[in-house]
Amino acid sequence: MRIVKPIGLSIELILIVALATLMLCVTAGSGQAAIQQISPTAPPIPTAGRLAQPKSSRQVGVPAAATRAAIPKDNPQTPEKIALGQKLFFDGRLSADGSVACSTCHDPARAFTDRRPASIGIKGRAGQRNAPTILNALYNKTQFWDGRAKSLEEQAALPIVNSVEMGQPSLQATVDQIAGIAEYQEAFKRAFGTSPNGGDLLRAIACYERTQLAFDSSFDHFIAGDPGAIDPSAKRGWELFNTRARCNKCHALTEEKRDPTNFTDNDFHNIGIGIIRHNVVELARQAEQRVASGDSLAVDSAAIQTDFSVLGRFLITKKQSDIASFKTPNLRNVLVTGPYFHDGSQETLWDVMDHYNKGAGLHNPWLDEDIQPLALSEQDIDDVVAFLASLTSADYKEQGLRELTRQRALSRTERPQRDTARAFGPKPDRPKPPAP
Ligand code: HEC
Ligand code: HEC
């Protein structure tokens, strides 16, 4: 079972939680983790402050054509829909007991994440995955770490009915809960000319999310022609990113041309995260039987609530080569959206770099070919981190500086992932996947 760090809890609370967890464990089936309760209630709902406002599309670095292409024909942006979506995004009344909003886990003050390893939702229940940011999510070709939703509209329906997130029995239950509220009746009428209904609720939330463009970083100013916008270390880091550090193999649209926009190939890879803790072959066999392809609710709860979570893209495609593959994330604002990876298992960008530098170093037959020892020096690692830090948007600049100081201090004393012998050693043999 995953150990989730209880943040800021008293000893008594931890004991109660441990007991509750134990009781839940006893009732759980084999191969699946029980629902873990981290606290008696969900964390408080963040309010919509300045950082929640729709963002300008005139920020330095905004890719104009890609931004237009990210707006679907059947759900154009309008000010009325955006305003309704923003209201819904911050409203706990969408959840079963009124305690959880989208913003609970996607808090603008935390760059639209919750800064926890894995999210905590209704009744203090914990999931297995780290909450990605909503910033720039409009550019994602698929949503979720395993790409199980194709659009923001499709995505928004799932947390509402997930039993550890917002806990509703159905989308209609949410609609029923807000249908009587005069403010919503008026807002739906203004935005869609209808009374509150599920399809339009999802459309409005997606419209709001599509206003969350986050560019205007020092790196954007550098690319736009200001050579002094980033320091020499970050410049060396950008160079390494595209050469010896091999990051561009996945964090770029193509390997041929440098890609300063979203730092993703929109593809899925096994880079060796979390896999060591599980017998994935056995899990994959069980998942094949239990989670029928195409049943999006079953896949969603398997991904969020069970040990099957580690199987990643396999849960959707059932292809062996997709075992423990996850979506290459956009790297913008990565400094302020940690902890890192789909399971939030790494605390600092230095830990992330150590992971890549040693070539994951695990016996994992599905490990991507592009994960291999990198032989990066400490200076190289600092440089790549400096580059990653330069991707922080102006809105989060001060937060980023504080976070960089915190992570750097940690990295000088704690480097749990560092394995210099492996990083500078030969490429290890890879075990063959078991016969299908
Ligand atoms: C209890 C915490 C929680 C709540 C509440 C929640 N989310 Fe999330 N969200 C997550 C987690 C965790 C993931 C990643 C899950 C996965 O990939 O399997 C996620 C993923 C996403 C993604 C995909 C981003 C990407 O880069 O792939 C979007 C978009 C999103 N959530 C929007 C929403 C919206 C809209 C709501 C409200 C209707 C919402 N979330 C409610 C925790 C939460
Ligand atoms: C083989 C493809 C591949 C290569 C090469 C690669 N990445 Fe990644 N990266 C991914 C994938 C896939 C994930 C998500 C994996 C997961 O969570 O299981 C990821 C996650 C990350 C994250 C965590 C982001 C977050 O929001 O949690 C960072 C930071 C990162 N990569 C930076 C880099 C850097 C820097 C390099 C070069 C040293 C690099 N990556 C090389 C595919 C790759």
C-alpha cells in the first residue's frame, strides 16, 4: 500500500486515521488498495483570488495558432460561459456533501495543483495520483496521466463521480443539487439559454479552463530575443536539455527542431516511476479481467483508487507495451507544481534529475529506450534545473524563487535518488518482457 505523508496532522488524528485505514483494509479485495482516509474531512476549498482570473492571450510566448486550435468548434469561448465555469470550478456544492470543489485539488495559489504527493478529496479520502496543473491543460492532446479523457469536457465529468474526489452518484445528482439556486439558473440562461444541465455544466468548466494560459516566463523573454532574460546556467541547461541530457527525446514535439512551447511529445512512456514497488505482471493480469476496455468509470476508479494505478496507459489500451506508461507532461511552471511524477514520488527537481541521470536503473522490461545513464555532472544537473526554473510564469515568480531556494537547500543534504556509479556506468541490459 502507498504511504501518503500526512501533512500537518496531530498525533491523535494520525492514530484515528491509522485505525480507519486498517478497518478499510480488512474489507478490501485482493490486488486492490483500500481507500485510504487521510483526515476526517476534505481540505478547505480555496477561494478564487486574483490568480483565478482568465489570463491574457497576449502574454509573451503564447502560441497563437495552437491556442486557436485548442478551442473546439462545438464549444466556443464566450464571456458568459467562462464566468459560469469559473463559478462552478470553485463551488463545493458540486460535490456530494458540499465539501469539495475542483479548486480543492487545483488551487490557483498553488499553480492550480494541491502540492501534495497524491490528492485528498471527499471525507479526507486519498487517491493514488498527483494532481496535474490546469494551467495550459487546453493544449493537452489527452487529459489525465494515462490520457483516458480526450477533452476537457469529458475529463470534468469524472472527478464529480469519483468516490474519493467529489463523491457524487452521477452527474445528474450534481445538476439536481444546483438546479434550484437562482444564481445558477440565471447564469446558465445567460451562457446557454437553458436551465442547469450536465452537458452545459461540463462545457462551462472547460471554457474556464481554456482561459488558463501560463506563459510570460523568463525563458519566453529569452526566446523572444532578450539574451539577458535567463542566466548562463539556464542557457547551458537549455542546451543540455536538447543534447546530452536527452530530455527533448520526449519533452519536445519533434527531436529535430527545438521546441520552446509545451515541452511534450503528447505521447506515453514508461520511465520507471513507481514500478519497483509492484508486481506489475500480476497486476496487469488481474486488471485485464477486472477492468473492461471502454468502461470509463471503471478505468477511472481503478486509476485513482487502486494499485492498478501504476499500470498507467495499459488500463486504457491493454497493450503490454503500455504497462506503466504515462503521459509526457508539459514542463511549464514545473518548479511550482511539485512534488513530481504521476505518483508525486519525487520532492525536488534535483531528485527528478537523479532519476534520469542513472537511467532509472530498474529491472523493468517496458522501460523506454530513451531512458539510459546520462553521465551528467553536478554542474550539468544544476544547469538543467536552472533551465526548468526559468519556465515559471510571471504570476508565480516570487513563489518560484522561494521554491527554488527550498529545493536547492534540500538537494545539498538529501539526494535519495542519486546513484553516481550508475549514472556514469554502462547502459545496463534490459530484461525481456514476459511472453504475452
Ligand atoms: C480530490 C482531488 C481532485 C478534485 C476534486 C478534482 N481533481 Fe482534477 N485531477 C486530480 C488528480 C489526482 C488528477 C490526475 C488523475 C489521473 O491522471 O489519473 C487530476 C487531473 C485533472 C485534469 C487533467 C490534467 C492533465 O494534465 O492531464 C484536469 C483538466 C482536471 N483534473 C480538472 C478538474 C476539474 C474540472 C475538476 C472539477 C470538476 C477536478 N479536476 C476535480 C485531482 C482532483
Ligand atoms: C522517454 C521519455 C522521456 C525522457 C527522455 C524524459 N522525460 Fe521527463 N517525463 C516523461 C514522462 C512520461 C513523464 C511522466 C512519468 C510519470 O509520472 O510516470 C515525465 C515527467 C517529468 C517531470 C515531472 C513533471 C511533473 O509535472 O510531475 C519532469 C520535471 C521531467 N519529466 C523532466 C525531464 C527532464 C529534465 C529530462 C531530461 C533529463 C526528461 N524529463 C527526460 C518522459 C520523458
